[in-house]
Amino acid sequence: MYKPLLISLLILASSQAQAATLRCENGIADRGDRTSEVLRKCGAPASQAITGYTLDSKGNRRFAKEEWIYSFRNGMTYFLQFEGERLVRVESKRSN
């Protein structure tokens, strides 16, 4: 009875997963790293874009939110999200 639901949840979870780190040629990019550290460890991303801004209590812009995308030959794509100059989230997805 619960087996189809469990299988569906596992497929959904495997299609896009949140990873804590990104292993690169020159080190591991981890939450809290500065953009300069990620560039040193992983090189330039395939793409990067400002996705928004964090706001202070008065509604003024504080920090830019950015997304950097790294794609690898093994079919994995990593989405790195920064707030200000700090890495706050790493997500991964296997390309089809």
C-alpha cells in the first residue's frame, strides 16, 4: 500500500538533491566559503546570475543573491547559491 508512495518519494529525492559541498579539482567548496575561495577551488562557473537581494528591516537592499552553475562530464550539475560573498547552499541534479 505504501510502496508506490515510497518509490515516488525516492525518485523525486534523487532527481534533485541538496548537497552540503562540491568537490572540485583544488579543494572542496563548502557552505560559508567566500566567492573568491570557490573560484580558487572550482574555477569559473559555467554560468552565474544575480537572482535577487536580501533586504534589511526597512526594505533596503543588503546583499546580492547569486546562483553559480557548474556542470561536469559525469552528468552532474551543481547549483551554488550565494548571499553577499558567502556560499549558503549547494544543490545537485543529474542531467538526463
